[in-house]
Amino acid sequence: MHFSLRLISGCVLMLVGILFASAQQPPQVPVQVAVVTIASNAMLGVTPVSNGTTIFSGDLLKTGENGRLQIQSGSMQFALEANSAARIFRAGDQVLVEVEGGSVSSSARGKSEHLVLYAQDIKFVPATTEPAVGQITIVSRCEVKATALRSTLEATSGKETRTIESNKSYSVVSEIGVEYNESWKPALPDYPEYPRDANYHHSHSHVACAPGVWKQRPPLQAGNQGHFKYALIGAAAIGTAIPVIKAMESPDAP
């Protein structure tokens, strides 16, 4: 009886200690990641945004029909075209962009910025040791079109990695499709490693793509290889890139 009482008392004291320690931890401070420079029919979550709106790490950015959103993050620019969605995260000196839908363009001024973009389980890393401009467009939940307009873009799908050269565009097939939960609230400490038990994995669900679809590509000709298929650069990508290139080259840009 006495042993049971001591055990219960010990458990209660331990629980009180845990709760007290948790209460002493400082609240998570939002990390400012960008500021809006151009906004038209654009939202931050469910709130309309306008020029000058501050973007914090993990905020959900969306554009509607005929919408456009352009933001400045340090020396980098990002532009969301109509009917697009993305989240931007900052972890130390690294910026991560998750393209959840539509089309997102990015530009870096060649200051070796640490930038990584994700779309449909595919990873993209632009070479930012020189001015870099590119565009990521989600075609379907199993296919992404990646365009490098300046510098190069390293793309990884599954176990295959390819460097997309400047002025080249590729259709990239994902082995796993991703569907996002817009109501998810980011747990920033999970970034950028995404451990298996991270709350990050509650942000989405996985959908299997057609088995072996990337193996059905034509032989290694005309730039085709496994998950990658050479594609023509569309006029839309060039048109989208012009304003971000001008902003990147502007002497007034930070």
C-alpha cells in the first residue's frame, strides 16, 4: 500500500515537473521570410494580401483566377501565377519553397543564396553562384515541368538526378504524388530535415503514381532519360520570367 502511494506520488511529481518545464519554454517566434511587392487577387491563407504585406515562414500563399503575387525574400524574388499555391520557409540561411499547385518562378542575384524548391516529391536546387531564374509548374500530381532560364537547375526524382541547363525545360515525373491539406499549420522545427515523426507529414497525403510510368519514356534520345523528358520552353514561362528578371537587375532592389 505504502509502495503504491509512493509510486503514485512520484508519477504526479514527475508530471508536474514536465508541465512546469514546458511552461518555461519561450513561445515560438514567427520568422519573417519575405514581403509582398506585387499582389492581385492573392491571399495569405484566407486573408487578402497587398503590397507591403509581411510573409512569415510557413504561410500559405495563394492566387485566384487572373491573380498574381510577387514577393521579395532577401536578394531573391518569387512570383506565383494565377491559380497557384506555395509555402516559403526559412531555416537558418536556407530558404525552402514548397510548390503546392500552379506555377512559381524564382530568381536569385548570384550571391550563392541557399535555395531549394519542392514540387510533387521532386527536389529542385538552382545554381545560385550566378544569377539564376527558373520556373516550376505542376502539370498533374505526378508530373512537373521545370524550366531553367538562367543558370542551371538540379532536379532529383526518386534516385535519379539531372542537371537542367540554362534555356532548357524538362517534364519530370514523380514516383509519388502529393495532395496538400490547406488547413495544416506548420511546425517550423521540423524543417528542413523532415524526420519520419515530424508534424510536417500531417500537411499532406501521398498518392501512388502509375507503376513504372517513368520507365515508359522513349530511349535516351533528344534529352530523354528515365524520369526526365525534354520539353520546349513555353511562352508563358518566358513572359512570367521577364518581371522577375527586371526586378533582379534593378539597382533599387535590395
